[in-house]
Amino acid sequence: MEALIAQARTQFDQILSYVLGNAQNQQLNEVEKGVFYALLKLGMTLLLVFFQQKGIGYKGKIHVDKEGTRRSHHSTKRREYLSIFGRVSIPRACYWTKGCHEICPLDAELNLPSTEHSYVLQEWSAALGSEEPYEKAAHFLENILKMPLWASTVEIVMHKACVDIPKFYEKRQGPDAGTEKEIIVATGDGKGIVMRKDQLEKKVAKKRLRKMRKRGERIKKKVNEKNEKPGKKKMSTVIGVYTIAAHERTVEDFLSRGKKEEKRPRPCNKVVQATLEGKESAFQRLKEEVTKRDPKKEKQGVALVDGEHKLRQLMKKYLPWFLIILENGKNHMRYDIYLKRGYPVGSGVVEGACKNLVKDRMEQCGMRWTIAGAEAVLGMRSIQINGMTSDYWQYHIAQEKQRLYGNFIENETMKLAA
């Protein structure tokens, strides 16, 4: 311990000496890099100091978990941990009894993740993987942190990180009522995603397939899910909810808005999501978000969708009290009345979500997706676009702790996960 503390002090003195000395003859960008990489080394030393101070989690000869199961101290085992400062090997006291799985109390105290990658590294990987191809994300982190990372690592992180997104949206608190406006808008649209061939084909027994080949073109309708062509697109459903202030204008004002400056109200507390789980699932999420924002149905509800009949039907099913605008049928196209009442009539929010949330990430050159992979990216990307990254990771990490250690961690530690 004392040696590590002395090493940390020496490293800090070296950084300070560099800033006061050699750095004075360098350009600013060189100084920034020099200080940053020196701080990474100092961070590793301080992390080792932390682990030594923490100990190995020894609880005596016998450990009793919250269920009353008694385990004897068995051995000390090491676990690899990849932090943003580098790789660390963590020694932990292990307890075991016949018929029960082995536990390490230190794992629960530290809330170690299920993989070797730290939660900080996972969060950074997921943020980059939401924006760029996995290979580029891994390469960027590798260049910054000076340690090897693989594209497969980012992909695995994305798949694991997205598991709590539906529950997070369901349980999160809505925005402050004081920041909301008088009209609540729900909107939905579809956006295709190019899938891998095996993700759209339905498995068919060979014997049955031989019989079907004799029927010629009828095979396509039997083999492919929902008559979709192999390797082609699968439709994602994009939804959005926001509030907006009323903005009264005439049809003439609306048509001439491009010719003169117009101060239009902006959407407030916008939340967008996208999923491949189907329209019903998407609209259930839409209803949950609307209910969270307007539980007593006090606001004027407006639904903006295109001419797809299924979207109109789902809006009527899940939000029957909403006024539907921009659909086929004259009953939903009374723009003169809508504009006079100050209702929004443009579907720019959901169209923008189709582009920003789906197209910009999912349609990059040569990309073909699995359903699980696309769902992971759509989920993590929505969290990032909605500005909920910090809140989500706090929730996800707490959920992971409960899943990993909830069955045997001590009551005192349980309180920390709540």
C-alpha cells in the first residue's frame, strides 16, 4: 500500500514538473495529450490503491447470506477487470458450501459487472456504438485509452446494455409539469431496416420444402415471414411524444411561412423511440408515455400520422381521446379548423426521428442487421437522443446489481442498490 501511495505521489509530481517545465516549450495540443496520458497512468495507480485499501472482502470463516445460507471460506480467487485506465486483477475471498454456488462478497460490495468490462467502459462503448459502426467505435476508444478493444466487444456491450430500456421508459418519472405545454402530441411512422437473410426466413423442414418447391412461386409466401423478401427490409415502428404551445394561424399563414420569418413554438420534452417488436408493442409504449405525461387527460391530445390505415387504427385503439390529423379521409384533414385552434399539423418530429434515430445509424454502407442487434442499437440510440444516458445507466447498473447479487448480498449492501 505505502509503495503504491508513494508511486502515485511521484507520478503527480512528475505531471506537475512537466507542466511547469518542458511543457512550456510545447504547443498546447501536445501539452493536453501529455497531461491526459500521464493522468491515465496515475488513474491506474490510484485504482490499485483503492483495491488494496478495500481488501479481498473476507467476512470471517463463515458467511451468511440474506437467505440464511451458510458458506465456508474456501479460497482467494482473482478476477480480471478492464477499467478505462487499463486491466486490473482483483483478488476476492470466495465462500462455498456443498449444493450451493460459490460467492465472493467483494463482487457485490463493488458491484462488479457480469463481464470484465467496467460499467464506465460499457457506457462509453454503448454511446459510441449507438453513433458509429462497432469497428469504428472500438478503434476510437482504443486510440484514446491506448488499450486493445474489438468490435465484438462493443457489440456484446450493446446487447447487454439494452435489456432494461423498456422498463426504464415505463418506470421513469415524467418531465416537470412546469415545463410542459397545453397540447400533447403523439406521433408514429414506419422505417425499414435492411436485415440479414436468415432473420427474415422461416425455418422449414427439408421434406416439406421439397414438396413446396413443386409449387413454384408459392414457396416465397410460405417461407418468408409476412411475405417479406429474404435479405430485404423489416419495418421498424417509430413513435414520439411531446408537448407544444398552441399557435393560432390561418391557412394563408401556414402556406406562406417559408416566405417570412415566423416564431413558431418548439416541441417540449420530446421523447422518441423505435422498435422492431411490432406496431402493437410500439403503440403500447406510446400510450405509456402519454399517460405518464398527462395521467388525467387534461391536455388537448393530437395524433399526427401519415396515411397508413394500421397506424390510424392503433391510434384509435390506444389513444381514443386524441384528435387524429394528417390521415386519409376528409374527417382528419380539416386544416383550417386545426390551424385556427392552434394545433400542430406537421409530422416533422417523427420524420426527423425516422432519419436521426433509424436511418443515420442503420443504413450505413453495406449494413445488414439481426433483429436482436437492430433492437439493441435502436434502444440505446433512443436513450442517447432523448438525453437520458446518465439516468438510464444509473438505473441499468442498479438493476444489474439486483440480478447478479440480489440473492446473496447482505442487507446493508442491498440498501445501496435501491
